[in-house]
Amino acid sequence: DTEVTQTPKHLVMGMTNKKSLKCEQHMGHRAMYWYKQKAKKPPELMFVYSYEKLSINESVPSRFSPECPNSSLLNLHLHALQPEDSALYLCASSQLMGGELFFGEGSRLTVL
Amino acid sequence: DAKTTQPNSMESNEEEPVHLPCNHSTISGTDYIHWYRQLPSQGPEYVIHGLTSNVNNRMASLAIAEDRKSSTLILHRATLRDAAVYYCILMRMIHTNTGNQFYFGTGTSLTVIP
């Protein structure tokens, strides 16, 4: 199984809502990532988890709260988002010592 | 951030080779060079990666300059399915236990002409 599965594929939320994006992989990868991608721009790294611990936070606002409950799951909790947070959110995983990134298809978020 | 520079767009005729260039003058000795491509409405897909030597796989070849400040992704025979945005990325391992930093460049949008 070489898939990274992201749910939901589409999410529309208001600025006062609380929602979560979910990501799952069963490749035994111990590094997992969240990226944000705006239209016609490259993905921007948000967070890196290794061994279920947050190892890199690229100065992301606290309205984005990542969580890694176990080695297969990665969540991104969303609260009090702004319309400019509307984007494609991509989850990825990799082995810790290099190797390729495996991406999910992304969750397209619209904040109204 | 490890920076890469790529042309915004390129065109190729179908069934002809394509050479996609990337400059990474700030590369450090332990940075790996990765290439990914992204089709519309999909997540990026791994293409190839290397450290110092040229690399070949079923999808493409990667030619790395001797000083490692630039690289070229080679698609040997472009097909319509190769039309995508191609990203050149430097992958930096910060520590064995902290995962890797993959920073995307601006990417090259490849158009394949039938």
C-alpha cells in the first residue's frame, strides 16, 4: 500500500467554525508533513512530524493546530480561520532518513 | 530555506526529449535534489532524486552538475500525459530523528504539443 489518504476532499467552513483535516498512511513512514498550496503557487511547508512528535513548525498561525495521534494518522485542526486560508492542504509522508515524499490528493478548503 | 530557480514554463513536442533545468546555487553538501510533478487537482508525484551522480529510472533521468549548483530533469520522449508542473526541490535532513525539510521551488509548467 503506497497511498496517502486525505479526508475530506472538499471542506467549506465559516470563520467561526472548528473543523479538522485527516491524513492516513500505512507505509510505516515515521515522518509526516502538512503543506499548504494556493492556486498556481508551489506547496509551502507548514509542519513536520517525526516519531509522532512535532519537529518543524514553519511559523504557522495558531489557528492551525496539528496533531499526530499515532504513526499512521496526522490531523490538522482548524479554528477561526480567515478567507485567505482558503487553499489546497496537502499531507505527505516519507521515511525519516531521506527517500521520496508520498503525497495525498489534498483537501480543498474554502473559508467563507 | 533551500532555494531553487526554474523557468516558469516550457513547451515540447510530443515524442521529443525534454530538458527541464533547475539552479540551486545555495545547495549544501548533504542536500538531495528531488523532482516532483503535479497534475491539476492532484498532489505532487515523485519523479526522481539524486545526490551527486546522475540517476536514471523508468520515468526520467537526472543529470547533476559537477559542482551540484544545477541539475536537469530529462524526459526522454514526452507524451501528453507528461504535461504538468515540475518542481525541483532540495531535501535537507536536519537530524536523523527530525524528518526532512522539502522546500519547493516555483516550478516549471510543461506543455506538450501533439
